[in-house]
Amino acid sequence: MATRTEVHDVTRLRWARERIEGAASPRQMLDEVVGAVVRNATWRGAECLNLLAPEAPMSPTVRSLLSAEVGQRAAEGHIGPEQRWFAGTRHIDEIESLCVELLKEVFHADYADHRLVASMIGNLTVYSALTKPGDTVMSLTQPMGGHSSNRPDGPAGVRGLRIEDVPMDEKELTVDLERFAEAARRLQPKLVALGASMTLFPFPVREIAEIVRPWGGRVFFDGAHQLGLIAGGQFQDPLAEGASVMTGSAGKTFSGPQSGVIVWNDPALTEPLTTAIFPTLAATHQVNRVAALAAAAAEFLAFGEEYMAQIVRNAQTLGAALQARGITMLAAHKGFTRTHQVIADVRVQGGGLAVARLLESANIIVNKNLLPTDTPSGWDRPGGLRIGTTEATRWGMKEPEMEDIAGLIADVVLGRRAPEAVRKDVIALRSAFPTLQYCYPLAAGAESAL
């Protein structure tokens, strides 16, 4: 008999198995599921400072649309009755058309697609459409902020691409253009993927596009984290600077439903990109999510610029305040960040995993993160922390609260106070901001869509 293999924590799975086996009926099993959701809503939703860079609370309207009746409906194909596999999609065509046009408006793009149920599928779309197996692409290593979606263990690797490193400056946290130009001219990559989950500063998109243009190379901007900042005018505009295509996550700074976005300007890319999306990578693409994404885009047009500007100000304030309190922060000489996140070097305090767990015990949620001096194999116990300001900002917190948060973090990380004592202050701070900002109240008619 083969040995059983699990990738998940067997202790957690055993906990679930015991509850399922101990339930008297399927209804009690259902109650276990609902109970776990409620416990998370109480703790993470109301009692924690959620400082994870990939998280943002959705507006009341966006959340309501995720439960809409239309989420039960299938809509394979492109927009339009003759391009659908199913009849009965005339109102779905309206929803999806509105979403596409709103995305174009928000990102000042000529083309957009709405059907990516995850941002990594957007990256796979780009690699499927614009490369063939064996092509060379250049992307960032994970210690320098790169993400697995552009590395051998993600969509780029699945596509069978030859993946080379974009040379980076470990101090300045940006591309080393001189070394890049030398490597690129030697390797002649088909694509240069600029995407970083540790993202503090803009990339030299225009210069890189010029370097790779002689052999037909393209720049692909993976704006998973920066998508909202780009739309809100707080970060570079990759398409305007020479990127051929941009993908991103709708659920991070953009503050919509967790899913993907892809935009581009070159009409020659429309057929290969959209064909890669359907029928290859997306069929039934959750029309409730599309409606929620469209609503998030509409709200972004109203509030995005102000919202994103405050996110950046909060991140810069938080970075400076943490540094002043004795926690080493990356890029202090550059103002710490121009995005929604800052990076702490906590090697002397025990490393990213240990410190993140310690902060969690005080209801402060951050994530462990590789530092530029770490190795990729050390991802499970890296030296750093990534701290984001998106969610705190949307609850209405500003620079004074960032100073308070820095004090709470420093108290825990530097051992000045017990996590249990800090937790009380965290709950009090979170409770003082009960209403989401930078969005409309629940839109009229949204409840009738359920």
C-alpha cells in the first residue's frame, strides 16, 4: 500500500476530520463550516490590524454583488449573442460590457479583459499568447521581489520557457540598467517580465523597452500589487512607458474582488491574448465576480486618486516611524517606499517567520518576506517582514495612526510589552474605525440582485 502524502498541515486536516466524523448529520458539518467563517470574520474582520500587502477590504456594493443571482449563470465565450455557447445572456452581456469599458477607462487602455479568475492566470495568458516553449524570458528573482508566477515554479516554467534573471541593485531595489543591457543583448529575451510582490519603487520600463526593441523583445508588466496605485496616478503608467501588456490583481490595491485584470493597447495583441483567455484558460468565469469588478472600477473612478495617495503617504509614514523606533527598514535613504508597502529587516529579532507569528499573537497581521540578501531556498524562514497599508487606509486611518501602529509593532518586536497587552490596544485602535472609506454606501438595488 502506497504511503499517504499530504502537502497540507496534517494537524489541521486531522482537526477537520475529527469534526466531520463527530458530526451527527451533514447539517452539523455545514455548521462547522459556517462557524469557521464567522470566527474569522470576528477576529480578522473586527479585531486585527490587517497589514498584509495583498489584502484590501471590498466596499459594501462590491461584496454584495459577489452573492448576486447572476453568479449561478454560465456565460462561456466572448461578449455578444452569436459568440456565446449559451442563450439567455443578454443581461450578462450588459454586465460584462460595462466591466470591460470601465477597466479601459480606469487604466487609460484601448483593450481590457475581465475573465481572469486569478491574476496568475493573467500571467499564463501572456506567456501562452506571446511566447513558445524554449523562448527566453527575463524576470526578477524572488529575493529581489519577484514572484513565482514569472519563475520556473510558476506559469513561465509551465510554459517551458528559459528563465533568466533581471539584474537588480540590492541597495536601490531597482533594475541595474547597465548589467541588464549587457545581459539582455546577450540573451535576447522574447519577454522581460517586470513583476514584484516586494515592490517599493518604479521600474525603468521605458529604458528596458528601448533595450529589447531591436530584436522584437517586449516588456510585460505584472502589476499584481501596483494595479490600484497605477490607476490612481500614484505609480508609473507601464503601458504609457512602453510595456506591451499589463496584468494585475483586482484584490490588492485596486480593492475589488480577488481576481485578475489584463489591459493592453496594441491591436495586434488582441486576438492572441483573448484566444489564450478563451477557450484556453477561462470558460465559465464567475459573472458575479465580473459585476463586482465593474462596481469596484466605477468606485475607483470616484475615489481612487485620493485613496491611493493616502495609502502611499501612510506607507512612507509607517516606514519612517518603524525606523525611528529601532526596527531596520529597507530603503530608508530613498524614503522607504513609493507604494503601499514597506519591508523590515528583522534578522536580529529572530527572522520573518518568528516575528510574524509573534505579531499575530498581538492581532497584528503581516507576512514573512525574503530580503535581497536571502536565498530563494530560504523562503520559509526569511529575514524580513512585508507590511502594507491598504486595509488600514480604507478604514480611514492616516498618518497619526501609522505612528501608533509603528509603536505597537515595535513594542512586540523589540520585546517592550507582552503581545497580550498590545492586543488590547490593537482591538481598541481597530474599533475606532468602523466605517469603510473611499467608496459609496451600498448601492440602491444591490440587495435585489441577490
